[in-house]
Amino acid sequence: MATKKKADPSSRIADNKKAAYNYFFEERFEAGMVLEGWEVKSLREGKVQLTDGYVMIRDGEMFIVGCQINPLRSASTHTTPDSIRTKKLLLHKEQIRRLTGKVEQKGYTLVPLNLHWKAGKVKCEIALAKGKAEHDKRDTIKDREGKREVERAMKSRNR
């Protein structure tokens, strides 16, 4: 009997919390990332911002744009770090073709959800997503505040 392992929370590098507020997620994919050495060192220190990032498909390849990895002060002297460099994502060709079709035809978009470590490599979880309308965002806020109220009531009741 095989049990599915839960992702270790310490393996998380960065989350895009804004994505869940702005989009409905249809499917999720895990993609590898092509990074430079100084970027990996900065990721180990957690110096990354994912909220403004998005995924685009160009010439049958996927790239993450707007993911900002800030260089460390002790970065290498022989390279010039570019914090907003476009990074290539690695997926199977069949998956890229399928995603390309959905993005072009049905009005979907690709959004990065998080960066995490897996077997010593940096992986990016991306989602095929559809944008939320304004009333859906209000529903999300209402649900979140309702959960907070329930938590407060339970907490005060247990005292």
C-alpha cells in the first residue's frame, strides 16, 4: 500500500498568494527551471518574488517572465546578475503543445504558483488558470473573512 508523501514545508521557496485571489485553477503542472549558479544561491536564501510573474509560450518553449530573483551581496565577481532575467521552464513537449492549444483557444493563462525544491532541483508549479471576475473576488474575500470569524469564535469559546 503506497501512501502519497506530502510536500515538506521547508522545501518551499516562494508562493504566489495573489494568484489564488485573481484566478480559478483548472490544472497544475510541475516544471523544472533553467537557472544560473548565483540564482540558485539566492533561492537558498529565499530572495525571490513571484507575485508579478507569468508564464508565456514562445516557439514551442515555456518561459517565466517577471519572477524576480535578487542577487546576494556576495554574488560572483565574474558574472553580472540580472534579477529580472527571463527563465526557461522545462516540460515535456506534449504537455507544452496541449497547454499552447488551451491558452490560444479558450482564454486560459499560465500562472506560476510556487517555487520549491525537489531532489535538489528547483521546480516551479504552474497552473492553467482562468481570470476571476470582480464579484468572484468579493466572494473570495467574504469566504476568507467568514473563516476568520469562525476561528475567532472557536478560539474564544475554548478559553
